[in-house]
Amino acid sequence: MKIKKIFNNNVILARTTTGLDEVVLGRGIAFQSKIGDPVNEAKIDRVFVADSPDTTNKYVQLLAEVPVNHLKLADKIVEEAQTELHCVFNDMTYIGIADHINYALQRYHADQSLTNSLLWEIKHIYPQEFQAALHALDTIEYYENIQMPEDEAGFIALHFVNGQENQTQNDAEVAVEIIANVTQIVERFFTIQLDQDSLNYSRFVVHLRYFIQHVLKNKASRYTQSELYHQIKKVYPEATKCVADVVHYLGNRLHTTVDKEEQAYLILHVQRLIQ
């Protein structure tokens, strides 16, 4: 691996022996080096595969703006979250978290708080990711000696969600919004308050998350039959009426058609919620 371009002391573009370009990060990796020199692999902290000039520019722009200590902090947070959530994030997740942490620390020191309007929903819809994000705040406190508010954990949790499902930040926010609104529809219909810590609610949310992700990725419906819907409709008439309201909302919000089989599964979930 040889140095192809030097961006600063900590970020370089390297060419591998197979001709692949990679963005390489490491404290002082370019110090006293020049283009064409072998890369000091002992100083490598992280490597990003640059599959296009546009990707290279995105990596370099973000990495060059973030202090190396914040990059290392993001690296530790990502490693801990991957272990906790039993997943592997993509490179853009690392860069997004590094950028967010750097910006959050800047805001903290400038006494500029940022309210997360979706915090309550994120806690309940993505509890595992939120818990991992709280642990990330503990890591930040340990290394930076500051206590950041839970609002920041909400933002970081969405990065964890995106990294696992390979969806955009906007997709995650859309899912949070829709699940919160569907929950309100059910609560208003039955004049109840759902126990959002219950197993049945968790199952309901997981089902909705999968359905929303399915629609946002423009995938075809999983279901082709409707016999189940007609059977369940007779058994659970009130849940069926409630789901009709939910389906109307989902159709308008996602510009999609919710088929009968999907409605049947929603009816079953709603029935469990109200039992």
C-alpha cells in the first residue's frame, strides 16, 4: 500500500497492491511522508474503501473536519455498539457518528442544546439502539468529562438503526413518526393507553417497522392471499374497524396499498394489544 494523496497528517488516500483506492485514517500517518511512500501500517486506525471519487470526497471532507481524538472516540463507540447490538455497521455509519459527536461536543461547549422532538418515540420504538446510545454517552463522559443529555442519545440511536438496516436518516425518522401516529390511532379508537413496555406492543412495533421498511424500499408485498383476513374479520370486528383507520393513514402517508393479508396480521396485533 502506497500513499497516493495526503489530505492532512491523519488522513491519506492510498493505493493498494491490487489497484484499489482506500481512505486511510491514523494519527500522524502522513507525518514526514510524501506521495509514493509506503503507508506506515502500524499507524492505521481505520480504512475506508473508496469505490468512487464522490465517496472519496465525502470521506475526506468529513474526516478532515473532525479532530483525531473525536474520530477515535467514535471508533470506540461504534465497536461497543456493534458488540452490544450484534451487528456490523457500514463505513458511513462510523463517519456519520463521528461527525455527529464532533458537532454535539462543539454545541455542548458553546452551551447550545438541541432538543430531540422524537426522543420519546425513539426510546420505545428502538429500545435496544437507544440503550446502546446511552452507553455511548457514558463513553463520551469518560473520555471528554462531560454529561450529554438524553436527546443526544436519541440522535445517536438513529445512526445505529440506520447502520443496521442500511436506510437513510430520513427513513428512520419516518418510521418513528408513523409508529407514533399509528399508536395514537389505536389509543384514540379504543380510548385506552397502551402499555408500551409490554411484549405485545414490542411485537406490534417490530411488525410495523418491517412493513414500513418494506414499503420505503419499494418492495412488492409479501402476501398474495386474503382468506386469513376474511376469517379474522368475523372474529375481531372492533380490531378490524380500528385497523381500517390505520390502513387509511398508512395508505396516505406512504402512498401505498395495504393488502388484506397484511391487514389481517395488523388486526391480530391490535387484538393482542387490547386484550
